[in-house]
Amino acid sequence: MVTSGTRWMGFYFKDGTNQLFVRRGSLPPPTEPTPATTQWTEFSMPLREPSPMPNAFDLTRFLVTSLTFMRTLSEVSIWFDDVRLSVVSKATGDEKSLGLAKGLWPNSPSRIMTVTKVTSKGQRARTFYIMF
């Protein structure tokens, strides 16, 4: 289950198959106004079968790699039983125009896509995790 702001999205397996289905909806209004109600996106993942907790280092390493490809996400924390196991944060630099390489054909063969510019943006990731 993913909750973010006033919305939720649930994932489930139907009829014991391996096909994943998705449902979406609106959350009921909070009984008490709290900033955390709309500030955070929360992932809750019940497992089909019991499984040990992944190593915090391996899970953090996966998140560092994933965060690289996220445009708007800048920080992820992993909590387990009210203990913060890890936090990954990303800072991005200024965008730099690289120009089109000489000899690059800017159109795809069927002219469906056209490259109009090439840019680069540096990133720096910081991590913290608890070993247990």
C-alpha cells in the first residue's frame, strides 16, 4: 500500500496468481489535523510469506542507485519498528548544455523522435545506515 497526501494506491495478487493488480482511491479525512498526513509518502508492504529483514546496507545501496533516476525525489528514509535504519539524500547541481555531437543524426529513422539538446546535471548522494 502506498499513501501520499490524500490518495492511496494498493497492490494485490488476485486468485492466488502471480499477476499484480492495482487499486486507487482517496483517504478519509484525518480525525486530527497533522502535517505528517500530507507531508510524507509511505510504503507498506505485507509479504505473501514470512521473510527476514533485508540487510540495511544492501537495501540502502539499492535506494542510492534508484534515487539517481528520480527527478523530483531527494530523500528516502527506511524505518523499521520506529527505528530509522537508513537515510539517503540527493543534491543536484546546475544543468549544463553539452550541445549536439558532430556526426549525430538528430532524428530517428522514422522521424518519430528528434534530439534537440543534450544536457548534463551532476548529483551527489549522502547515506547513513545502522548496522545490526
